[in-house]
Amino acid sequence: MTPAQLIQKKKDGRELSAEEIRSFVRGLADGSFADYQASALLMAIFFRGLSLDETVALTAAMAESGERLDLSSIPGVKVDKHSTGGVGDKVSLILAPLVAACGLKVPMMAGRGLGHTGGTIDKLESVRGYRADLPLSRFTEIVRDVGCAIIGQTGQIAPADKKLYALRDVTATIDSIPLITASILSKKIAEGTQHLVMDVKLGSGAFMRNTTSARQLGRMLIKVGAKLGLKVRVLLTDMNQPLGYSAGNALEVKECIEIFRGEKTADSSTDLKELTLILAAHMLHMSKTVKSLGEGRKKAEQALQNGQAWKVFLRMMKEQGADIALLEKPVGLPRAEMQVEWKAWKRGKLTKMNVEQIGWLLVELGAGRARASDSIDPSVGFCFHKKLGAPVRQGDVLVTVHCQKSQLERVHSLEARFRAAVELGATKKPTPKLVLEVLQ
């Protein structure tokens, strides 16, 4: 069928065959399917949806559009985790080395921040020398020798996904459950992982704003994964407040180091540490390394407390080119010139945070990017001093803004928008649970 015929068929709500979907993906690669035609088909899919069989076919075709890593020569179970993204979500930096310290292999391909959410690769690149663009052969060696490696998506792995994602971004078709599913799973299948724990964020800072859509995505991920030989477990987790106490690339690396080292300053990172241990327990349980989630959590806690996870993190970073002296003495990480305090304007309880709006404030500060071509400043960001439900007195510091001198005027203008994004109420509201639901 011609591109126009494929578009017409889906526009009419008819199901595309596996071969028709493969021809579309091939057309993206060889240029026979123009960007404007691909955009039209994406919009038809957005409104008409894809069946389970169509989603499986699209995922498989995207996974086959480039190289597929064969990690069978590496002993051990290969397991990965993926998050749908949020503000302050730096879990992967701790989780990959932690699970590797427990004996699993973690081949992780992560992304950069786009829009109001941060990106794992941006955080790691705030450490001088770190390379996210390793050849796949070197990536495989590090996974074998260290137990984990974290790189960015290469042009070799699922290249059709990279092109489709760019088109989805500019055509407002990002939030389609079949397209999200195919995008996530095609990369995981191509990277050679056997088990995947999905952290689907839910709340004001997440792409999924309600439980119904989050469950739909979770169930689709599980079903498509099963059809393609990938075991998937989904956790629906809260994103109604930033995760941990920091948001901003170097600041988040510093927070992770504090958790690795068990430093007291990480006391305000209780939710970050807790979620990391929960996800580690599920990864260990899925791989049948442990018999129960409780045993998995205990194993992960021990690897964190005895310093093994920290050692693996340092080895991974060194193998990927990072100057680990900057990690052993985090004062070497990029630091902003100024710190500005945003204080509570009245007394009350911190009852609400619009995390998406807070994420966009970070983008304006330079900690994130509105467009893929934007550059970022790794040193800027926010440190939060209060969590939801906390009592607040007038004048208490809510946020410390790390910024450059040249940004002071902008920071003062952003403060009013921050105040509009949070709510100080008279009565405490129930604090959301960290993990809302587990699907498997």
C-alpha cells in the first residue's frame, strides 16, 4: 500500500496488518515515507488508536529497525528499569549500581530531559568526562565486567523510534498509549534485557494525570512485552511532589552520592531512597534471585549500607570516562554562583504542588530544555525544604534556588509563579502514597 493508502486505512479506523506496519517503519528508514506523511499517520493513530496486535507489530518493527544487542554471552540475568519521567527523579543513578551490586546485570539506555521532566543522561553528564555515547561493544564490556552501564540511545538501537519520537514531539501526539508502549519497549527489547520494571508516574508532574490512563498504559506494556518475550512488571508511583530534595542535574548527582554514602544530609531524601529500594526489590524478585519482595529489599539495603553499591557506581562511572575524584569529593561538581531563598508568605500546611509548573520553572532557569536543541546549565536548580503535609511558618524557606548572578532578575520574577504553583492551606491533606499500585 502507498503511504496515502495506509493513512486512509487508519483514518477510517481499520486495523493495519503487521506487514503494513513493517512497511511504514521501513519507509521511515529509507525515506519513502515522508515526514509529513508519517505525521499524518501518527495523528490518525492518536485518534483511532492501535489494537494489541498492531501495537505488538509496531514495537517489533521498531526494535528490528536497527541493531539488536545479544547479551547471551554475559552470565547472569539481564534486568532494566524505565520511568515515564518526573521532576527530581534520579532513581536510575542509584538503582542500576545497587541492583548490579546484588548480582544482576543492568544494561540501561536512558534519555535526556525534554519538557518539564529531567533526564538521566543530563544528570550523569554533569560529571566531567562521563560518556553517554559509547560504542555498543564497549557498553557490552562494561555490563559484563562491572554489572551495569548507562548510555544514551544510539543511532544503532531502534532508530525508527528516535525519528518517530521527534515527530510525535512536534505534532502533539506524545500522549498516545500505543505509541508510548512501542517507544519504550522497542528500545528495551533491542538492548537485550530479559526483565523490565516500569515506573509509571502519576500526578501533577507526570504525563499520566489519572489512575485510569496509568493503568491502561501499564497493562498495555505488560501484554505487549509478554507477546515479545519480555517480562514486564509495572509500579504506579506518585509524582505530586518532586522526588527527593533536589531538581537540577549536578544537585541531583550530589543527592545520590549522599544516599550511596549514607550521609545525614540525605535524611530529606527518604522518598527517593524508599522508592529505589522498592524498585530494586521488584527487580530482584522478577529475576528469581530472591523468593520474596521482603528478601529482595533486605538484600538491596545491605548492598547500599555496606558500600558495595557505591563501589559499583564509581567503577561504572570510571569505565564510562568520568573523573571519579569529582564524585569522591562532590565539591568538584558544577556549582552555581548564587543561592536565593524563596520563603513562605504565610503560615499553614504545604497541601499542594503543581509539579509540572515547577518543572517548567526549572527549564526557564536553564536546568532543562523546552526543545531538543536547547543547551542546559548543569549547575542550576532547586533544593526543596518542605514535603507535602509539612507545617510551614511564615518566613520558612521553601526552596533554595541555585542560579548564576546574571539570572537574579529572572529568579525574582519566577518566584511569583512558584507561589502560584504551591498551596499553603489551613488543614493538612492526606499525603499520597509513594507506590499506588503494582501490576504484573
